[in-house]
Amino acid sequence: MRAFQLALAVVLSACSAAVHGKAVFAHFMVGNVGGWTTSQWSSDIAVAQAAGIDGFALNVAAIDTMTPPGPQTLANAFSAAQSLGFKLFFSFDYLAQGAWPRSDILTLLNRYANHPAYFQHPPTNQPLVSTFEGTGNTFDWISIKAQTNVFFVPDYSSLGPLGAVLTGVADGLFSWSAWPDGPSIISTVLDLLYQVLLGSKPYMMPVSPWFYTNLPNWSKNWLWRGDSLWFDRWNQVLSADPEYVQIISWNDYGESHYIAPLHSEQYGLFSVGGAPYNYAANMPHDGWRQFLPYLISQYKTGRASITTESLVSWFRLSPANACSTGGTTGNTASQGQVVYDPATLAQDRVFFSALLSSSAQVSIAIGRVTQRGSWSSIPSGGSGIYFGSVPFNGLTGAVTVTISRNGKIVAQMQGATVSKQCTNGISSWNAWVGSAVAGGQTGANALAIPGATPATTLTTTTKPRTTTATLAKATTTPATAKEAAGAGTVCVSGTGSGNFIGLCQFACQFGYCPSPCTCTATGVQIPELPATGGNGYPLISAGSRCAYTGLCSYSCSHGYCPPTACGRNPAGAAGC
């Protein structure tokens, strides 16, 4: 075994020396966005760029991209990418709607392979092309390459690394094996084998945060272990040092491994796929982009700086045995795997990770019970990304993760609620992801990434709560609450509709519950959070903006300032 490891080290050292230009891509499902305008493409591209992503691998199925509105959708994509300096390349999907006709591939490549936004593989400056499978059509690529001069890096995972190399047609290889097999942490054995067999040819390494799908019409209903996968896999990227990295995925909501903002116009796949319900709605994954600029800089240059300390947390919204499995299995027999009960793979834990300049403590509240957390991974030298988790321990309620140092809060994420109630009585095995930045925003869309534009629906996913430690420190009581509710009893829970939900849930729990909020419970005054956040105002663009005035002022000053409703520009309250 030692001899094998040494041999690998020698080969990988040689491979590393052959690396010409590293890049990180995200797998983009074009079939989800038929008819997208240039503006819609520009919005998502800007978010990806802010996260440090270099380009999209455009997953294109034959029918979706060769018939209306597909051609115009692609034209809009390339136009937006060119204007923003972003890169795109095709990943031809041979499974979604059958094998690609060679003539159609040539049509697309002749149209776009030399487009300014099309990614060119350095140092040969050939247009990069990939696939999702297509092993039955390998010989097509001999003539396609001869006619287009593309640099071919397919995913032939079904053949295994050796079988894929032996096709003789690939200039490099991409692996789809981004998830562990069974109740274990993913290993890099397969990645290393690809690199050894490829020699000086480039390897595109897959990285994914999660996997859960329940689309019976497409014979898909299983999960693979997520849990610590996002943290583990990026550490493995830094160790393996591949030529390219591809994140699976940007917007595949049906398989729950998206890191894009939520877009309701892409939810049609749930009805077409026969899902029991939409398990992506109100389940943001934006937080998984939080550390990407830091990680991608480390991967490309070997160094990265911390400009803002921050944290990310993710967890499922119900214990594994609280509701029906919905027929979901852990692993899938369709790929020849040993099948497990899903609860064996998916752990009932709150996972958290923090980007810190020095060591700090972590505590996790579920409902009104706070647990002291610990770090299972600490960066060398104390500066970098920390990671840990705590079990649910049978608790239910809103989750709050707090990072503190020397008795002072560094960052606090106020998140969604763990409950034993499930939609349609079926467990969702998807993850809810939240984040927080030091001295700033918290919740589902609190990204310290310039230019990130969260979807407006994300305001409904955050239900902030205070921790026991915070309540002990708080001393003030809002006079408006006493005046409205009378001495001794005030509103302690409330809600609203649409974009008001998050604001009403936050403010009403502390006794401030003005119209358009509705108080749903009264009780003993809960001490409010200290007013240290600065005043907030309605967004100028918000519909019925004056209705937000009091809520934005109160909530922002107490640390909750959702960017889809409130901001810091006083002009938003003009005339109200």
C-alpha cells in the first residue's frame, strides 16, 4: 500500500506540473430555463461571478436546444456571458432525451465554438466540450473533433476511469462521481485513479453539496449522503489539485444539489417528474456559495485572504423517522448499489462551518435549548474554514447558530425550524442552508458576496429567534408593544403574507406587530434584541413600500434587514 501511495505521489506531481490554467465551472441545466431572457441570464451569471465561478457547463439535451425557444435561449446566454466576461461551454446530455445526432452537435459547435464567450482550453486555445454519458456514440467524436478542432473532455463515468481512457477519443475526462456510496465520507480513490490513468491530460473533478431526488415519472427516488460532503469535497480538491473543477450543480432543483438562487419559473420539473410536492421551494442553498471565493482562490493560487468572517449552516427540517420516507432509498438499485434505509445515510444533525481569522466558540440553539458545539476540523494556524456539527437530540424549533469570541458575538445565523410535521406527511431529504456575516445580515440569503441577488421568495424561509444567551443580555422592551397590548401581555408570534412574512415573524415575536402583520399568539413580553443595527427603510422599488416603513425601521435596527424588502437608503421612506 505504501508503495502504491508513493507511486501516486510521483505521478500526481508530474500531472500537477502539466496544469496550464485552472478553472471552476458549475453544471447548468439549460432545459430548466427555456425562454430565459438576456437579463435573466445576466442575473444568474453575476451571482456566479461573485462566487468566483469562471463559467457554466451548459447541459443541453437535443430537443430542448434545437427547437424553440431553445435556440433563442442559447443566444441570450452567450450574449449575456460576453457582456459580463463570463465563459460557457457545452455539455451534451445523451440520457435526458436520447443520443445527440452528430449533425446537431456540429450545428451548435459551428455556431458557438468560436464565440467570444465560449471557453477555450489553454494552452491550445481549443473550444472545450463535455458530455453527460454518450458512451454509445464515442466514434461520432472522431469526425466531430476533426471538423471543429474541439478539446473533448467527456463524462464517461459508466465505463469507469480505465474504460473511459481506452475509448481513445478523450482529450481529458470529467467524472460524475461526486457522492459517497453508502453511509461514509467520500474518498478520492477514484479521482486519483483518473489522474494516474490520464497522465498529462486534464482531469475535471466533480464537487457537489447534496443529492436527493423524488421524481417517480423518471424512476428517480433516492438520496446519497450529503451531510459534510460540501466541506469534505473542497478539501479534497485542494489536495488533488485537478486542472478543472465542475460543481454539480448550479440549478438542478430536482436533484437538490443546486447552489443557485431559487427561481420559481424553473419548478415545472416537479410536476412533469411526478414529485409528491415541490421540495426545493423555500429551501435555499445560497449559503453554500459563501466560502467559494476563498476556496477557489486557494485552489487556483494556493492562498486566500479573509475579508469578512462568516458562517454557514445546513440541516434537514425534520428528523429522519418523524414522517414517511416517501419510498426514498439510501443509494439506488438502478446503479447496482447496495440499498439502505435513508435514515442510515442522512444524519439528524445541524452542520456548520465558519470562515474565521482566529479560533472562536460555537453554540447551536434548537428551539429554546442551546447546545455547546465543537469543531471537528480546525484549519492549520487557526485562520481558515472551521467545520462541525451537533445532533438534533430529539429537539424541535427554530435553529440559531452563534459564533462568539471572548464573550462577543462574531456572527449569528437565525434559521429555519426543525419540526416533526412534514409536507404531505413525507420527509423532505433536502437541506435548508443559511448563512451570516460578521456584524451584518443573517438568514437564508446573508451572503458576503458583492453582486449576489437572492430571489425574493427567500424572505419566507427565515424565521428568526433569539437564543437563551441573547435573552439573558437583553433588557429593553418596545413601548409600542406595551401600549398596543396592555401591561404584561403582548404579541409573541405573528405572520404576514408574501414579502412581509419574514419581517412580521421577526417583529411580532418581540411585541411589535403592526398592519400588515397579523398577531397569532400573545403572552409575556420577550425581551428584544439590542438596537445596534442602524435604521432601515423600504426599498424604493418595493410595491406598497410605505407599508414596510415601520417594519424595516424596527427590524433593521434590531439586526434583521432582509434585502428583498429593506435597505439603508432614507429615500425609501420619502412621502410615507
